[in-house]
Amino acid sequence: MARSGLLAAAAALVLGACASSVNLEDGNKVPVEDRNAKGAASGASAGGAQSGVSTVNLNSRAAAGDNLTRVVYFDFDSFVVRDDARPVIDTHAKRLAANAALKMTVEGHTDERGSREYNLALGQKRAEAVVKSLTLLGARGNQIEPVSFGMERPAVQGSDEAAYAKNRRAELKDR
């Protein structure tokens, strides 16, 4: 009996925490504290604002971050998106969901092993797997185009496992 009461209390706590969570996807501007604002401590600034909070435009390229990681790596002969790629895909899915005008190309690549036809098909499957992951996380399908280059554009020259690992990839590029 005490156990079920404890479970009910835990469930209420979890549901209460979910209800008070903040959704940052509702608008294009998110308030951010400006620690350099003059008069923030007194509650008044020269511009008439009452707080030291400024906004950040998530649609600008600088705010979106031109230095974001844009490569998803794959295992040999696989087009399954690995767990270590989730942060990359999640970040880009949020960018695309926040800005409907943003377009992206996902380029699928392979290492040099296998025939040209096989590698073009595998590169396409890798690009499509990343596109599917992005759309499942909120991006719109019309924002993303999958393209395959197979083994034609290696990131690294070489015929060893280190070079192969760098060439088995999908690159996310804004257009």
C-alpha cells in the first residue's frame, strides 16, 4: 500500500515537471540575459527596458552557428544512423524546424571499397537515413534534399581503415 502511494507521488512529480517545462520552439527569439547591460541591477537602462534581458534571433546564420558540426559518420557497409550522430541531427532538426525558409542538402558518401553503382546506392541510403531522422525530429521534408556522391568525393585520401572511416559519412550543407 505504501509502495503504490510512493509511485503515485513520483508520477505526480514527473508530470508536474513536464507541465512546467519551457518550449523554446514557439518563436524565433529567445530571451537571453545580458550581463553587460548598464543599469540592469537597478532595473532601468538608457533604452527604457526594465531588465537586462536581450533577445537572440535564432534565424540568423551567426546565431545558428556556421561552425556547427555537419558530418554524420557511418559504420562499414551500413546506412544506420549511429547514436553518436544524435546531437548533430538534433541540432540541425531544431534549426530547420525554427526556420521554414532554411533549406539543406544531405550528401551521402562512401569509402572506395565496392563498385561505383553499389557505393552510389549506399550513399543515397545514408543521405535518406539522415533526412528521415531530421524529419522525425521536426524538420519539414521539403526543406531537405538527399544526394549521393558515393566514393567520388573522399574527405580523406588513403586506403586504410582511418581514411575509410572518415569517408563513410553524410554531410549536411545549407543551400
